[in-house]
Amino acid sequence: MTFSETQQQGTAGDAPARLTHRQITTVMSGLALSMFLGALDQTVVASALRTIADDLHGLTAQAWVTTAYLITGTLATPLYGKLSDIHGRRPVYLVAIGLFTVGSLLCGAAGSIYELAAFRAVQGLGGGGLISLAMTIVADITTPRERGRYQGYFMAVFGGASIVGPLVGGAFADRASIFGIDGWRWIFLINVPLAAAAAVALVRVLRFPHRRVRHRLDYLGALTLAVGLVPLLTVAEQGRAWGWGSPQALLAYAIGAVGLVAFVVVERRMGEAALLPQRLFRIRTFRIGVGLNFVFGIGMFGAMTTLPLYLQLVRGMSPMGAGVATLPTVAANLVVTLLVGRLVARTGRFKLPLMAGFASLAAALLVFATLRVDSPLWHAMVGMALMGAGLGAAMQNLTALSQSEIPRTEMGSATATINFFRSNGGTVGTAAFLSLLFATAAGQITDRLATAGHDPGFRRLLSQPDNAHALMGVLRPGGGVNLEDSAFLHALDPGAALPFLQGYVASMRIVFLAGAAVTLAAFLLALWRVPNSTLSDE
């Protein structure tokens, strides 16, 4: 029986006929490249973001580059789920790749940090479908018990991207120009040939028939959700500059609240066609799963955006060096992902590895919170290994938990909703934690400069021509510091740079502790709410 024949038989019932391991891996081989494209983009950008922000003179605004992508990707994800249920996985997947490619070209031409953020928003419109649609297709062709095993392969793809991404991003960011174009711009331009290869692969392997599901598209729900989320995320980013009780912040709170209330009203009126279908939330495992995805996303993205800043700002590593230093995260992620996926496929039990994943990530964040300016690299690597193990154990089981009782006819909408909550948590975590970091860093650095200023030796050090030149525009006449560009740290004498580095580390400690608290909350929620049941083999 051919692969196509097997799929055709499956359209008669609620679920497709059982596919062989070889048939499943054939489909996954095509999905892997598009998954790699989405994962590579995130790791490439993260490793080079400090260099990009310095070049565009917007270090403290760099959160926009990450959050803009996450906001649009988050809002588009539920629509991709519904569109793929209606029109089929392949055409919708190809649209996502096309939008991602256009956004990549625009990012490569950005002239300011805010232009880059706007173009990353376009890129996110495509990126929102790359990963969620791949996970939906795996759920289409596997049983709940098998999913952990095959989604584990996707985690391995993420691991490969985590290895290649920082190296590629660092290599491009470390070059002033390549073929007359700024080196960092190639981080986005390289997506174009990769996207073309992914599109060709998907056209070849996604050939099974589609069983149309009738859905109305909830555009009004998407609009009201955007009105609710964007102002709140904006104030999370800009609150430190505006003031958390300023008129601008209060206006953003008000607009966000009105938008969220309107979204709830619209969703109730849309009923079965709602962007986030309420009937899915009546399923206990789904409801628990999306809540945990949101909380876990906050802690995960908080750690993943702050750690590269420690390695590059405090330890002075190049983007490539910082990427290489994160190999313990990648190695632990790969090993634990594959082991846990096979364990769950054999036993069907996922609660224990899920909780172990939360505990491991929380432990990693606590390790990061103990880092100092002069901490040995192995200290950070212990935390990286724990973080990789936590992500490997938790992410695949969160997806398996959320999908475990979902009908196959709803799998597109359900998987998109799962990724929506995870991305939303990531957006909140990135915006809030980077905002917290830079909101506290200036004060921490100012305090340490004031203390060091009582030392005559430190004052003489600052007055040396090289140090005085490096600090031009950094030390403000009325007190305080300008942290828009971190390049001055490389030009300072180590003794003169020490108060700055100590201030950054103190602020990062606050961020890591906040992330640990959020992740521990997820652990307690899982302990209390996740059922100790066995995944179905049907």
C-alpha cells in the first residue's frame, strides 16, 4: 500500500489509517527544513542582536526587534490553524514561507532599530505558521503516544539550529561587510535560499489528500486581540522611559483593557468559529496545557534573551564566541529530548518528565542568578546544561499534554492555540524581562560609579585620555548614564569598566530571579493540575 493510498483510506473516518514509521519520517523530512528555517532565524538573530543594536544605535530598544516578531507571529498563529483546516496544510504553509521570505528581505534593508522591528513584524507574520503547522501535521499522522517521539525529532532540529545559528550569526556579525553589505544583514538575507529550498521540499512531500473542515474566519477576533495585546506589550517595553504611571502608560492600559474585553465579547458571539474556540477550553488537558505553555514561555524566553547579553556585555565575548559557549544547552537539549521522547512513547506517561523539565529550567535560572563579573565560564555552563535539559524534557510533553484529547478535525485550530499561548508567554517574558533589565541597569551602574568615584585611583583612571574618550556621551552631565550603545565597554580599561559590568550583572540577577519564580509557579501548577494519566495509543 502506498503512502497516498494509506492517507486516502484514512479520510473515511475521524482519523487516518495508521502510517508506518517510514511514511511518517518521509513527511517529517520535508517539514524539518521549514522548521529549521524558523528555528535558525531565532537563534541567528539572538546571537547577533547586540551587534545589530549597536550598529543601529538602539541597544536599549532591542527588545522591539524580538517582541515585534513575537507579537505578529502570535496573532497570526491561530489564523494559520483555521486556514489550514479549511484549505489544507500545504498551500497555507507555502504562504507562511512566502511572507517570511519577504520579511527577511526587508529586514536586510533596515536603516534603524525601529525599521528593523517593523520588518521583523512582517517576518513574524510568516514565522507564526512555520512551527505550528509542522506540529499540526505531525499530530495529523501520529497517535498521542507516538507524538512525543516524533516531536522529539523536531526538538533535535531546534538543537541543530541552536548550534548552527549562533555560529552563523556570529560569523556574519563579526564581519564589517560581505560583498559590500553590512555583515549582520546577511543574517536575514540568507533566509531567502533556505526558504526556497523549504518550499520545494514541502511541495514534494505534502501530497496527501485534505479533508476540508468548514470554519468561518474570525477576523474581528484577531483585530480585537491585537488591540488588546499590542498596547500592553508596548507599555511593557516603554514603561521605563514613559514612567509606569505616566499618561501614555495609562492610555495604553486603558486601550489594552478595552481590546481584551471586546475580544471576549466577540469570541462568545462567534461561538464555534471563534479565533480561540471556547469548546477546546472545555477539555481539561487542553486547558491545563495552554496555561502551562504560557507560563513556561515567560520563563523560557526570559532566560534565552538575557543569557546572550551576559556572555557578550559582561564577559566581552563576540557573537560567535557566545554562540559556541552555549553548546552545553544544545547538547543537553538534544540528549534529553530524544531520551524523553522514547520514554514517553514506550510508557505513555508524561507528567514526571514534564515536571522534571520545569524543575531543571528553574534550577538553571537560579544558577544564572549567582553569576558574577569574574565567574568562571563553567559556572554559566552548568546553568546552560540545566536549561537545555529542562527545555528538552518540558516542551515536547507540553505539546503532547495539550493535544492528547483533541479530535483530529480540530487539530489545526488546537495546535495553533497552543503555540499562540506559548508565543504570547514568550512575548510577555521578552518584553517584561528586557524592560526590567534596562530599567534597573542605569540605576545599578550609577550607584556603583558613585561608590567607585570616592576612590582617587578610579577618578584618575577615568581621566586618562583613552577612557575619557570612550565615555564621551555615556556619562551624562547631570548624573546617570546613556546605555544606547555598549561599544564603549570594549574601549575602556578593565578597571574603568568594572562598575558598568557590575551594574549589568546586578540587573541580570533580578531578571533571572524573576524568571525562576515564574518557572517554579509553572512547576507547582503542573504538580497540582496535570493528570497522572497515560497517553492513548490510538
